[in-house]
Amino acid sequence: MFRFIVLGLLRHGGAYHGYALMKAYRSRTGVQMSTGTFYRELQHLVADGLVRLVARAPDVDARRTPYEITPAGCEEFDRWLVRPPLVALGGDDEITARTMFLPQAAPDVARRMIDAWKEELWLLSKKIERGRQLEIQRCAAEGTPFSILTLLLARRLKHLAGDMEYLDELQAALTELERTGQAAQPAPAPVAEPERTDEKRARVTDDKRARVRLSAATRRRSAHP
């Protein structure tokens, strides 16, 4: 999907180099990504014929090579934009992955993990809310009637609120498991299997042979001091 983001920025923003693409992406989404991520994707798009290099102005830093979208890239982006989105319903995020194994953790460990997750989500929500308020203030100062960034940040806050609610439910469920005695218990120490009769006979025979060899060696040493 990231390739279509790069194509879209070039489709509607003209020629960009990697750093300018990073700034454009951050201004629209509030998410910081490395310049190298954009340059790597630009190279893939160039190889696919969807993006091409353009001449650099004489006063532009030689390290910043501008790129523009090709007609094939425009068609690729336009087809992608009108397709129905593929909605992924969890499965590979951190909370989902760790929740799979949380019932097997010791109760105190599970509680600490959930508390840490909730604190992390709370701090992240405060950061996103500050960014949303700053964007609202910017729009008001510039007289901008609409900002997609404000809506994107509000959407992330709703996702975080849903995760916080889920963690409350998870904590309550694990507490109930602990109360009913179904929580994870320490693994019992392994119990040695009883020695089988044939194994016992073999061990006794080996012991007898060892004693006979030891007695013979002792007699030889006594006969030849």
C-alpha cells in the first residue's frame, strides 16, 4: 500500500525528492517516516516504470534527486484509489499476538503486562490529541475550512479508545479466571518413571561384573608387589 501513497503524493503534488515526500506525508497524516523509506520505494517505482527521474534545477542540492509520476503511474494510482479498501481485522498487531498467550502467563505477570499496555496507549492518545488540537488551531488561524489530518487523528483516537476498552475487558476476564482457579499454574516438577524389571536386572548384572573385575585387579596387584 505504501507505493500508492508515494504515487498519490507525486500525482497531486508534482515532482518531489525523498525528503520533500517525507514532509508532505507527515503534514497530511501526522506520522513521521524516514527519508530512506521513501527513496527505497521510489527506486522500486522507477524500476516498474511508474515513476521517473527529472532534471534537477541548478540551485538544488545535488543529493536531492526529484522524481515525477509517469502516465502509467497515474493510471495505476487512479485504479487503486477507486477500489474498495481491504479491511484487516487484527491478527498481526502486538496486542493481538500477545493476548494469545496471556492466559498461560502467571496472574501477576498478566496484570503487569496489561497495566503497561494501558499506560502506553494513554500516553499515545495524549500525544495524538495534542497534535489534533494544534491542527485545529492552525486551521482556525489560516482560515482553512477543512483538514483531513484532523479527521485522521480523531480516527486514531477512536482506535486507541477501543483498545483501552478491550484491555479493560481482558483484565476483567483474567481476574475471573484467577478467581475460579483456572488461571495458569506453575508446571509440576517432572516425576521419575519407575525402573523396569529388565533395566533393574541389567544394572545388577553390570554391578556384579564391575565388582569381579575390581577383585581380580586387586589380587594381581597383591601377587606382584
